[in-house]
Amino acid sequence: MIFIKLILAHLLGDFILQPNSWVSDKENRKLKSKYLYIHVLIHTVLSFIFLWNIQPWWVAVLVGFSHFMIDVSKLYFQNIKTKKSWFFGDQLLHIAVITVISFYFNEFNFEFLNNQSILKIVMAALFLTSPTSIIIKTLLSSWTPVAEAQSNIQTESLSSAGKYIGILERLLVFTFIMVNHWEGVGFMVAAKSVFRFSDLAQAKQRKLTEYVLIGTLLSFGMAVLTAILIK
């Protein structure tokens, strides 16, 4: 498949064959950086190599040209605050170009939208992200500890870390059950108990400990129940 070959070329060119020193030089010198052009040339050559066919030569040229335009846009518009967003946006745009090329060669279609099993899994995974976070937060709203009660363990906490930890743990639990590896769920429970509840024990806040425990059980429980219903 052209898609797989071009993705492989992209991964090699953008991550394996691009040292950090090249990235820094491009960010500092932008269009004046020689590494920008070397980087684009590497992508073009890799695309030629993996396609291994002279007839679709324009595909490799298009990949190289689009890569140049996307990278230049990122270099000139990103700043310290938006650097992370531009990184992911940059990668999505590169993949989008490869996907469009693959559609041109009729490698993809939308028949998967008729597959009810896939749609159910996607629906369940989406439900276990923000919707479940909001449901759990609402259920626990009357028990939310005051800020003073959390001060002992929350002073160095990352912003919204709890929300994303919950989403990741639910998706992992869901995945383990869908592939019939329930032992993975036990590993998740044990791992979170070691890291999370040891901090709570040191803080000596019983109400906060109970609050987090209820939230954790709700999170795991909803993931398990959702997976069972889908199966």
C-alpha cells in the first residue's frame, strides 16, 4: 500500500533521520537553514525509495513539496506557547497529505462506516473520554473537598492531570477487556494504588482519600461496564 510506504518514509525522515540540532537550526534560521532543505530532500528521496516505482514519481515530489510548505508555515507561525499545538498540527497535515494521495489511488473507502462493531467500539471509546469525566465529576460534586484539604498533595500537581489520567486509565481498561486480557485491569488497579494512594496516605486526609477512592472505583467501574456491554 502506498499509504504504509509513505508513512514509513515519513517516520524515518521526520524522527529517525532528523537530529535535534537540525530542528534547533531550522527554528533559529528558518528559510536560511540548510537543514530545512536537506530535511525535505530526505523525505523526497525516502518516498522514491519506498515507492520503488518511477511511474508515480510525482507522488514523491508532492510529498517533498507539501512537507516543505507545512514545515515553513510551522517555523514562522509557532511560538513558545503554541509550539506543542503546531507540532501535532504539523504531523496531522503531513498524514493528511499522505491520506489524500492514498485516496487518489483508491486504497481507502468508507465501507468501515457500515461495520456496526467498529462503530460501537468507537462510540464506547469516545464515551469513556470527556463524557465519563463529566459524569463522574457531577456524581462527586457534593463531596468535592475544599482547597485547603488538598493543599498537602496538590501544590505540585499538573494542571488537569487527574482528568487525563482518568481518561487514559479508562481507555486502557476498555482495551484490555476487549482483547480478553483481564489481568491488565488488575495491573492498572495495582499501579494506580501504589502511586496515588501512597501520596494520599502521607497527606493524612481521610476525606480526600475516600473522595479519590470513590472516583477511581467509578472510573474503573464505568470502563469495565462499558466494555462488557459492547462485548
